[in-house]
Amino acid sequence: MIRVGIIGSTGYAGQEIVRILLRHPEAKIVWYGSRSYIDKRYSEVFGNMFQLVEDICKGENMKELADQVDVIFTATPQGLCGSLVNEEILSKVKIVDLSADFRIKDVDKYEKWYGIHHESPDFIKEAVYGLCEINREDVKKARLIANPGCFPTCSILSVYPLAKEGIIDMSTVIIDAKSGTSGAGRGAKVANLYCEVNESIKAYGVTTHRHTPEIEDQLSYASGEDVILNFTPHLVPMNRGILVTAYASLKKNVTYEDVKAIYDKYYKEEYFVRVLDKDVCPETRWVEGSNFVDVNFRIDPRTNRVIMMGAIDNLVKGAAGQAVQNMNLLFGLPENLGLEMPPVFP
Amino acid sequence: MIRVGIIGSTGYAGQEIVRILLRHPEAKIVWYGSRSYIDKRYSEVFGNMFQLVEDICKGENMKELADQVDVIFTATPQGLCGSLVNEEILSKVKIVDLSADFRIKDVDKYEKWYGIHHESPDFIKEAVYGLCEINREDVKKARLIANPGCFPTCSILSVYPLAKEGIIDMSTVIIDAKSGTSGAGRGAKVANLYCEVNESIKAYGVTTHRHTPEIEDQLSYASGEDVILNFTPHLVPMNRGILVTAYASLKKNVTYEDVKAIYDKYYKEEYFVRVLDKDVCPETRWVEGSNFVDVNFRIDPRTNRVIMMGAIDNLVKGAAGQAVQNMNLLFGLPENLGLEMPPVFP
Amino acid sequence: MIRVGIIGSTGYAGQEIVRILLRHPEAKIVWYGSRSYIDKRYSEVFGNMFQLVEDICKGENMKELADQVDVIFTATPQGLCGSLVNEEILSKVKIVDLSADFRIKDVDKYEKWYGIHHESPDFIKEAVYGLCEINREDVKKARLIANPGCFPTCSILSVYPLAKEGIIDMSTVIIDAKSGTSGAGRGAKVANLYCEVNESIKAYGVTTHRHTPEIEDQLSYASGEDVILNFTPHLVPMNRGILVTAYASLKKNVTYEDVKAIYDKYYKEEYFVRVLDKDVCPETRWVEGSNFVDVNFRIDPRTNRVIMMGAIDNLVKGAAGQAVQNMNLLFGLPENLGLEMPPVFP
Amino acid sequence: MIRVGIIGSTGYAGQEIVRILLRHPEAKIVWYGSRSYIDKRYSEVFGNMFQLVEDICKGENMKELADQVDVIFTATPQGLCGSLVNEEILSKVKIVDLSADFRIKDVDKYEKWYGIHHESPDFIKEAVYGLCEINREDVKKARLIANPGCFPTCSILSVYPLAKEGIIDMSTVIIDAKSGTSGAGRGAKVANLYCEVNESIKAYGVTTHRHTPEIEDQLSYASGEDVILNFTPHLVPMNRGILVTAYASLKKNVTYEDVKAIYDKYYKEEYFVRVLDKDVCPETRWVEGSNFVDVNFRIDPRTNRVIMMGAIDNLVKGAAGQAVQNMNLLFGLPENLGLEMPPVFP
């Protein structure tokens, strides 16, 4: 039984790790970390866990934690994991970091986009970008996983096959993304109040959103080019879900069947990636509560572009579910163990 | 492995049975019945089931079905199950009827409130009202289960202990209930369109809702009196969830501890009923996606009334989850098998 | 032209006063008060007012304000208006207080339910409870208006005619109310975040909500009895709207026509109160954005109770609209001036 | 007083015309047309109009109508207005057609995208595309107005200044649009049920949406080039609002100030178009219920693209409000008469 510690267990992503691991046959949470709720019963913070979790929230004593658990999930603001990691700790436990601290290989780029100083740059190289469908073998051997961001997960998986196969002009890629409000976190801010979000949609972080370099990096690796693109997220009045609509010009004359074959090449064997039937557009309702990624595409002969679409649950495949998927790989378990729950609808 | 047939598998409750049973270790769905979608792939009707269910929807040939399955769930409009049941079928399979056909013991009362003729009144007596927490032993021995309605499940479980112990004046019981919109079904009606339901709340079926006699019957059995009460449902702009706020005058001078002891007496050993801590009010978000019932109460010394509150997910404990709970009892399985999923939040 | 000052103009109710008065032909806002946003452009706080309001937010200098305006609206937390009012100010301006400070005639009761010390109890007697439909003539002559609470407005107007005519047993009155989330204000609290409110419903303040004594007082005046009742508010995932479902036992044998005649007696000439057609239940969507109150009732011969229902927009008739209605009366204007906007749907 | 007839008054757009005109000082609705609700009281169809509209719904007798009114609004499915218009009718009344029948100058293009035969192609040339900010002078002299579609209104006004001034490469324009659900109409379809739309987002009509040629035509006129672009609409769980996020490559090296000056050149004097302050993104909540269009842009020096954004209320500026704006121009009234209502928030 894998002993698990969670730092940041009282955010939305942290709580989702709890929800998933409560049903995981090979893992047991032994440390519910929460800076804000130390000494409070976890089920007082999240009423859904009443009678399911009896634990009390604890602080983030990394050293003590490293002695008690086999894996640590850090579902914390940027910078925290970077400030805690060191060789001693990594020699004892595996770490799945849900923050951005180890996602960007170029520390200058990280510090520029995030506006913070990285406290453990030596470990960036070692860290594996935990997008399992792409880096599966590296994940299995890793000690430190940089769990991908929610928008990057959906964006990259939607575009990856066509970038990899070189059929789209990478300089034309535009990613227009839409996210449910849980992506904004559980902090008490006026902008995230019910009445402010409900019955509205807006773009935010236009040209400056921090997930941009993460997406660019991964699509650069895939395409073998330096990719610079536009990424525009939008806030949608719903709890969960990310939808990505990505646009790119085609470099070759391709048919539906050609492109379908490319998606199938990469995803046919992937349990969590579902390439939808022709003309079916991904919808976030069909993946809610699950670790699935629904992708599809449509060619526009008028403009010679392809529109690539993807949908995930931002808290599952975009955070907690993917973290558990990484844990499974790290510990040699079946990749979908504890993650087979069908999407919840409606 | 229990072979399962579902008649009405393309309604919201039917689909929820599918979602639950896909993870049930001892059950396998072999018949996806749907009058509206015959010959269509189930996963075309519910995109969440893409790649999880490969089956095609079939009609409701009860005879053929009875030869192929061990249990039939009828998640159909009132009257259908009543028209299909007979001795031959019951000799072969067990039936869990999610409609109201076998819930009311007095056939005249049923026909009056529902406005339809009952086609198999002979089986009403045999049918067991499948509120497991109350009728567990009878359920185990039954062939035909009348799965409780969503509002009745929540209403009865909220009030039952105090009715049973005789500390409330049953002639003063008023039940004010609030339901998410999935309770209205998947039929295409203007009144249930997004823009009609969103940003509004209304009462409906005031003094005439069909769940009234079902609640009255069960609370009559509990209290040993003929109970007549007010039940007022409201439509709330959310997908899932029922909240019940019930009022009654106290017959005795009781303290919080007295009443708490009564709730604990009936529910302490119940896995699915959670009596909340003092002063914590049930909220539907804390039970969503799960089979839990959260209940609590508050005494008002000013008016000498007790306010009893309960929350469920109408599609789980209020329909599909309870149906599976009944199935587990019918087949001698642990009652919560396949139903331990924690509530999904947010 | 009436010169208007608003203290607390950056809350939801304050902003709604602005929205309404921008179209009012006889009023002009000259002071946008806001403790939190002093020196900030009002339209930066509320983007809907961009290019419509050029003013800068100011502090709450009551003395200066009293010299510049004819009427002050205080849309502020409890206690503030009470701390600002004095004879000098009232000799210069009229005040419409949207807080509870002057609603309860018994200062001890106020202090007990609100848990704060009243700083100007001498003015409580003078203040007129501004429920125009009931206290119209007193309002016209007043200097200080206690603008009714949102729940009390809807509750009282739903029950008033039957209480006044003595046909219901006042000791049996139970009021179950449901409110949209703008009623919770614009403060940054976790409990009011989008993801916490969305897809859930809960009761709160059960047996202890501060609007209880306000409702009891007014229904006591109406019925001539000391009324003690249960009032239970619920939080609903929508921006605006209050629905009240009130229950009481009938003291007499009455028909639909009898009760309808009573409602018509009090409301037929009222512009803002709409007694709906037989069997039509009030819905909050039909009053949204307007100052209307939709009321109706249903008699239950089985229980000998009457169910009284009412719907308002909590920010309009429940706050800002009613405040403007009071202003109109105070200044001898047509009562519905600037308030004739039809409800916005959907 | 302008006498108004509405054909299709019981759809969402038709009802919004009613809401607006009830407050219009120079217009009076004398004909509430509705094929579906003939002989029914209008206020039974829309409860918000109770006691505000006493009229009965009538059929669409165009001839009779033409004798009784000065202007007809056709808020009807495509094809209907085209089938009703003729010289005799246009000699008597002005027509504002909210359908697409007269928006596309090339009848073949219309018939191809809409899949229907145009029954009065002779009037297409005469019809004026009623985007008042662009075609104001032509509108004033017209008899037949093609009221712009909701997506085109928002898309065109967001992109128009830069297209007109030639600073963007029109072959790179991509428009990603998001709409509230009222845009889908009031027809009873499963896909538009509350539980299907709520908590989800999806793209639809990808590469094939009928508003594409309308947008292309108008941007072609503006830029003087044949524009072919990608337009992708998305369905958002909210009642009202359209947000457009448009992307294009810059042809010149421009600063924020340069581009701002261009937007100001076209919109500074426009009452209904609000060019937001630097870095403020349009949000649909700030225009809800009003005829305003909020636009802004952001330059991305990394990709050399400009992101143009716009927000409208799809039922107001995207339909009914713009129709009334056209009516005002047709009858020589101030363009914003009856349309000055501030946006409703929250």
C-alpha cells in the first residue's frame, strides 16, 4: 500500500486527489497538509468527506513527511515545491508537483513568466514532465514529476499528433481555451464570487497567461521547431471542465481519413484519450468527474485550416487524476488503477 | 456475476444506473432498453459512455429479457412496469421498479393521485417498498421492489426517527422540498429549457404532487397514525440534488441531545445516512454523485417546533443508487458494494 | 431635480440604486459613497457603468453630504446608519436606510437579534417602515425611512392580506424562503465563491435569521396578535430573486374566491403587486430586474392549510427599487416613477 | 406614435422587442404575432408581461398587418420574411427583418449556406444591412432592414476598424465566439434542456455555421478584399451574452496608441460602442440587458498578432435592441431612444 502525503490538500485540486485516492486500492493518504486549516478536521473543510475522512489537517513539515510517506503530492501555489525539494527528500520519497515549478526547463523563462525566483533550479533537469501519454517511459523512472497544468494538458493533447507529424504550420497555431471556475482556486476573491462569475464570460491573461510557455515548450519538442503561439483562456460559469479550440494552417493537402489516422496512431491504445467519431465535437459534460480527454478535429477546406478540439475535467485529467496516473506509473501499477470512474452526467 | 437489464436506460435515472454498475464488481448490464433510441448506440445518446459502453439500445421485450437477466430495473414512466409484471416473469427475475407503480399499497389511492389505471394490482401487496434503511429485511426476501421516489426518500429519512419515536405531532408536519432539474427528466419541454430554468426558482404541484401519498403512507407506518401533510416541491437551477426542510411541532419537551440520540439510534449504523454535527445544515453539494443522505435538525424553542433537514443526490440515493442498493440486498451482497464513491465536489 | 447621495454605493444594492436612478427623470446622484473604493472611478468597480457614470467614489462624510443632497440612501452594514443619524442631519435631508437599524421598534429586540448596540435609539420611533403598499401615508410625511429587508418584503406582502383579515391562525405560520446569491453581498468569502454556491442548495440561519423579528413585527401589526413564527431562508444558485412559500392553517372555511377577493382587496390598486391567475405559481424569473411582487395562494382542503407564495427581485423590490419607491413618496412624485421597467427575461 | 407589429413575438428575440418597446416613448405594439400561440394571452406565454401586456397573440396576416402598423419586426425562422415581402407591403410599412433572409447580397450564397430557397430575391438588393454604426445613412432611407445576426454584430464591430484601416492581414482572421443559450431559441429540444447545457461548454457548427458568410461579407466590404475566415461559435451555460475573441496578424508595426486611435476614430462618437480602457477585457456581464457593445484589443508582440475582443447582449444589440435602433433611424428619432437602459448586474 502506497503511503501518500498531500501538501495543499484543502484546495480544489488537493481535495480531488483525496476523492480519487479514497477509492484507490493501492494507496492510502496518511498526511492531509494544509497551511490554512492546521488542526482542523478535514471533513469540516469539505463536508463531502464527512465520515469518510477522519484526519486532522497538518502543516507542511517536509522532513517529517518524507519519513512517513512514499509519495508526496504538492498541490500548492507556485514556488512552494521549489523551495522544499532537496536531495535528501528525493532520496526518500517521490514527488508529484502539481504546481508549475518544474514544468519549464529554462529557469529564466520560468522566472520571467511567473515573476518569482526559483529556489531549486538544480532539480529542473531531473524532473519529468508528467504528461503520461507522451512521456510514459520517463515517468516510470522518475523521482520528481512536474504534473502538467490544466490548460497545457488539454491544449497539448489536442494538438500533439498533428504537431508531431508535421502537417500543421506551427507558426499559425492559435489556442482559444475555456475553463470552469474551479481552475481559479478556492481563494476568497471578489472576482470569483458567484454573482461575478455567473451569467458572464470573459477572456483573461490575454497574451500573458503563464501556461503559454509550457504549451509552447511541449509543442516545440513535438514538432522540432521553436513554437510561439497565442493562448487565450476564458472563464466560463461552470464548476469544472476545460475546452480547447485550436486553429492551425495545414501544410499538406490532407483528408479527414489522413488526419484521423494520425490521431489514432497516437491515441488508439491510450485508455484516457478518446478520439471521437467524425463530426462529433468534444463537450466538457461528457468528461466531467473522469480522467478522460476527448479530442477531435475538423478540416476547413475554405481556409485550409484544421480546427483541433479537446475537452477535459480540469480537476481530474487537468490536475488530480493525472497526478494519480503519474503515481501509478511511478509505482509500477496499472496506469488507470483507481481512475476508471466513468464521467458523471448530468 | 449478476446479469442486469435496464428498461428505460436512456433517461437520466437509467443512465445513472449504467454509470454506477459499470464500476460494480458483481453486476454486468446485458440489456440497454430504450423505446426512444432502439438500434442506436448507447454511447451516441450519452457521450460520457463513449468507449465504455459498446451496446446498442433495444426495445422492452420483457419475456426475452426475463430469460437473459437476473434482475430488471425499470426506469420508466408510471404505468409501464405495472403493465409488464406477471407471475411468469417474477418467477424468473427480480424486478426493481423505479416508477411509482408499486409504492402505494392502496390501489385506489394510486389511481387517484396518478390518474392512471393499475394493470397488475395483484402484485402490489407482494412488492416491498425499497427504502433499505427501514425495510432491509423485507427487501432481502423480495422479488419485486418498489424503489422509492426521490422526494420521498429524502423526506422520509429526514423525518422518520422522530415520527417513529412519537415526539412530533404528525398533524403539523410540513415538508418544503427543493430539487435539481434532472428530476424533471430528459423530455424535450419548453419549461425545462436552460433559459427557462436558469436564474429562477418556483414551486410546482402545490398540494397535488404525486409524491405526497407515498410520503404520507410511510410516515403513517412509522408513527402508527394516519398522516396527512403538506408537501411542496420547488424547482432549483442546478442539475442534481434534493434538499428537504421539514417542520413539525414537538409533542414533548426535548433537548438537542435527546433528539440527536434518536437520530443516532436509527442511523448510527447506517453507512449511507450521515447525521451531521450540531448546527451543520445539509447542503446538496456535499452529497452530489454519491448515495449518501445527510440529515440534521434544529429545535426552535420560540415556536416549539423542530426543523428537520435532509439532502440527497436525486439521481443516486433518490433513484439509481438506491436501486443498486436494493439489488445488492436482493442478491445477498454487501449493501454498499459499488456504491462507496465519495461525493464529487465542486 | 432631487439630489441624491448614496452611502455604500459599491455593494450590490447600492449599485442597483445607481442603475435605477440613472433612468429616473427627477433624480440625480451627486455622491457615490464607498468606504472600500474611495478615490476610485465608480465605473472601474462596476464595468456596466463605463461611460454612464464618470464619478469618483467618496467617503461617508455625513455632514458634508447633508449639505449637498436632498436624500441619502444608506446601503450599508447594520449599525452604520444608526451611528450617523442625528437631528441636525435629519433637519436637512431625508434618509432612506436600507440596513435594519430602524426597522425594529423595540431596541432591545434589535440589539438581541443583531448583536450590536444601537447608537441612535431615539430616532427609532420616528422612523417609518417603508413598505409602501402598507404604510404609504406615513411614508409621505417621514424624514427617516427604514427600507424593509428583502425577505421581509416578500414574506410580509405574501401573508399580509390573510393576516389582516384574520382568516389564518397566526400561531401556525411557517415561512420557507429561497434567495439568490446577491443577497449575500459582495464581500469576498469562500462560502460565496462560484464553485461553493453553484450546483447546491442549503438552508442557513435556521431559527436564528435576523429577518425573523422584522417579519413577526409587521405581521403582528397586521393581525393584532403577537406573532411568533418560523422563518427559514435558503441559498439558491442564481444571481437574483426571492421566493417565499408560506404555510398557515385556515381559521375559517373559505373558497378560492373568498381568498382571492381578500388579496384583491389589498392589492388590486397596487401597481407593483400582481396577484396571479388561479393556479399560477410565482416564479422569480418573471419579476427579475423589476419592482414587481408576484403573489398567489393555494388552499389545501386535505390539511385545511393555505399555501401563500410570493416572488420578488431581491435587489429591486427587496432593496433598491423599494428605496426609490420610498423616495418617490417622500418627494411627492408618482410612486412608480423610474420604476416601470418590465422584468427582464430570460 | 409609431404603430408596431411583431411577427414571431413569442420567441426570445420577439419578447425582447416587447420588453424594450414597452418603455419606448414613441412606439406602441399593436400586433403580437405568434404562430404557436394564436388566441392565447401574451402574458400567459411570458409571465413577466402579466398586467403589462393585455393583448392576445395573432397569426401572421401580413396584409392586414400592413394596414394597421407603421413597422413590422419579423423575429422568425429563416425563409418566412422572404416569403412575405412584396412591393405592396413595402409601399405601406417598413420592415425590420431579424432573420437572415436579406443579409447576404448573393442569393446563391444565401441558399447554399442556409439550405433554403429564397422566395423574394428581388428585394435583397434594396435591403439595407442594419448595422447602424456602419450603415447609418443608408438605414435612414431604407424600407427593408436586414437586422444583423447576433454573432455577426459582435464579430464585425470588434474587427471592423482594423479591417477598414488595413492594418491586419485579412487572410489570417480567426473568430472564436461564445454565446449564451438564449441564442439557441425557445424550441423544445433535448440539446437545449437545462441539464444538457448547464455545466458544459462545446463548439458547434465548426466550419459550417451560417453566420460565417455574413461576417465575411461585411468584413470584405470594410477591407476591400474577399475575406474568407474561420468562425467557431461555442455554447456557454448562461442565458444571455456573446463574447468574441478574434485573432489576426498585423500588417504593420503598430503601438497600443496607434490601434487605440483607430478604434476611437470609428467609435468615439458612437453611443452604443464602448472602447474599454487599456488592458480591460470585455465581459458579457457588463453589457447584459443593454444595447452596448464593449470592445477592446491587445497586441501580442511575440506573435505579431492583435487579439480583438467584443461583448454584447445577444438579445439586445444582437437582436431586439439593434432592431429598435434601426426603427429609430427609419423614423427619424434619436438613435438611442428607448435604448438607454444601463446594463443589469449582477
